[in-house]
Amino acid sequence: MNFENGLDFARTQDAADPLSSFRARFTIPKRPDGTDLIYLCGNSLGLQPKAAIALVHEELEAWGTMAVGAHFAARRPWVSYPDHLAPAAAALVGANPSEVVAMNTLTVNLHLMMVSFYRPTAARHKVLIERPAFPSDRYAVESQIRFHGFDPTASLIEVGPRHDESTIRMEDLEACIRAEGSTIALLLLPGVNYYNGQVFDMAELVRLGHAKGCMVGFDLAHAVGNISLRLHDWNTDFAVWCTYKYLNGGPGSIAGCFVHERHRDWVDKPRLAGWWGHDKASRFQMGRDFNPIPGAEGWQVSNAPILSMAPVLASLGVFEEAGMRTLTAKSDRLTSYLAYLVREELGASVEILTPSDSAQRGCQLSLRVLGTRADQRRVFEALETHGVVCDWREPDVIRAAPVPLYNRFEDVFEFVGVLKRALASNA
Ligand SMILES: *Cc1c(COP(=O)(O)O)cnc(C)c1O
């Protein structure tokens, strides 16, 4: 890709961007002087789609005017509200609508999935995860291992980057699966690692895992709405994701879950059940016997949190309009531009941990700031002072995610300028 340094170039790119009008669909937080913050933190909490306000308000109205009646009489009846989310969510992860469900929150879904798909035996009890895995995933996996009476020191396998490398090599994952696969019950890996932004070859991981008889599940917290996904075609057993990061669903918003079609008739098999997973036609007859809905909906436990779903519905509508293909094309260009400017402007003072091959990353770049601890803190504080929002991971990594729906080339240009001045004031 051909890039040039300079604000004019960034502005020309923005003017030619087919998605430029989407920025106006979001509320962009402001600096004290009224200008827009440079928000590169959509990997942590996505911005508010303006359409969310009307959809939340509509449900507050329905509650106020119809109360219990809104379960059936609201414009979108609450009993079937989740049905409005499934098609767009399925499209984002490459699934059939009956393979996905919106429910709970991410870590809860991870537990529910492990209850069904992590069934350790004396001969096959291990779980393979990446290092570093997001802490919640690690806690969840360790607690599941202990719950089944096993010991994480023997049952948890972690594959991380080699010494002095910052990403995980596929060949190392493959070697581990080949060597230990017959004792591994579950491969639980990310679509995109939260720390270094690396994308994993999910199709290949499923193939390798299944060849050894392992279940394969993915945590897509940093992948959904960021990279293109084909969960069904890859034969993934299950996947989970949250909707408040790239999916802009709002703080703590309802999470998503995928269960492959071949597990759809999960009858008399392990699962933690609740009334919302029961056959819809007889749900309200309050019978004694649990008769699960076939497919992912059978894993629902509780009735739908409508006020948490409404912003997600708004956001999924924006994704449908923009289209993942257009989004990933811009994302690739925008993040490549960030990488170009970082190399051009910051050279030896910043190391990019994220792979440079665009097939191995989404929009996030993880930048290691070289220097003393005090320098590093000063850099991060300078970013904050100048209205740049990105996040800092101890000890020395800045994660910056230019999100194609609402970030501009100009944001990226400004960010690198602020970072450059902050680094210069260290010198
Ligand atoms: C963001 C994130 C979480 C957060 O879990 P919640 O249950 O939504 O609080 C968990 N795992 C990964 C990999 C994440 O990126």
C-alpha cells in the first residue's frame, strides 16, 4: 500500500473513504475545548451508536405503557426480542441463525459452554489455551478444571510466544496439539489475542484439534466485528463473544454464543438448563420436564434482558448497512497506515508487537514503548492530556485500535503526532 506522511494525505484518504459517513452515526466524546477526542479504544468499549437511544427509549416506553403486556404486545414483543438479533449476529460470525444466541455475558457463556463441551476423563482432561490469555478466560478454565476434580498444574497447557518473540507461532500450537492432543479435552483459543492483537488461524486449529479428538472453542471478544469469521464452515464446536467492544453494544451489554449445528440436538447431555432454553411453544405451560429448543437457543437460561439488547440491535443494524467486507477492507488500510506512520515517525522508540501481515491482525496494534518506566508513564499521561484515548497494558504496551466504522485517517495521523511529541519530550 502506498502511504504518504502528512495531514493532507490523511484528509484525502478520509474524503475518499466509502464509510466516512458512518462516523456521524456515533456519539464521539469531546475534549474540554469541544473538539473530538481521538478515540482509539473501540477494542475495549465501542462508541455509542446514536440509533441506540431511540431503541432503548422505545423499550422504556413499552414498559411504562404496557408493563407485563409488552412481553407480547410491544412493537418487538419481548418474548421474541432475541430473534431480532440472531440473523445479523449470525452473519458477523459466519453461522446459521439457529447456531447463535444472544444471552448473558461473555465469561458466563464460556462457563455454560464448558459445562457442555469440556467433559474431562482420566485419560483426556487437558485444556489448551494461549499465553497470555485474558485473565477472565484463564480463571474460568482453571475453575472448570478444579470443578471436575483435576489440577490445573497438570491439566492446563499454555502455549505462548517463544523467548524474545511477541507472537505465538502456529507451528508451536500445532506441535503441542500433535504431541498432547490425545490427552486434550478442549482447545480454547481466541480469534484475536487481546494483548498483542494477533489473529489465529481458526480453520486450521479446528482441523488439528478434531484430528486428535478434541473439542474446539473460540473466544471472539476481540474478533467479532473486527475480522471476518466463518464459524460454521470451520466446524467450530462453540464460540463466545461480548458485544461492548467492536460491536458497540454498550457497557456490559448482552453477549453472544455459537454452537455448531451438529450439536443442535443436545438432549440428555450435560448442560446447565433454565426455562428460557425450553421449547418455546410449551415454555409458559410451566411443565416439569425440560424439553430444550434445538440449536444454540437451548442453552438460554433466563429471559432476555431487553434493555441490554436494544443497543446491540441498533449496532448490528449499523454493521449490516456497512457490511463486513467494506469494513475489513478499510480496516486493513487504516491499520496499515498506522503501522506505516509508527515506523516512519517513531522508528526505534516504539516496537510493534502485532504481526505486520494483515492476514494475522485486525485493527488493533499493540505498541511497546521503549525506555524507562518513568518515560513510559509520561508517554501515556501525555496521550491522555492531549485527548487521545487508547489503553495501557502493564508494563509497557499501548493498544491502539483505529476502528473502521468511526475512526478516520486523520485520527491516526494526530495520534502518531501526539505520541511523537511525547516521546521527544522524554529524550
Ligand atoms: C473483554 C474480554 C472478556 C471480558 O469478559 P466479560 O465476561 O464480558 O466481563 C473476557 N475474555 C476476553 C478474551 C476478553 O477480551
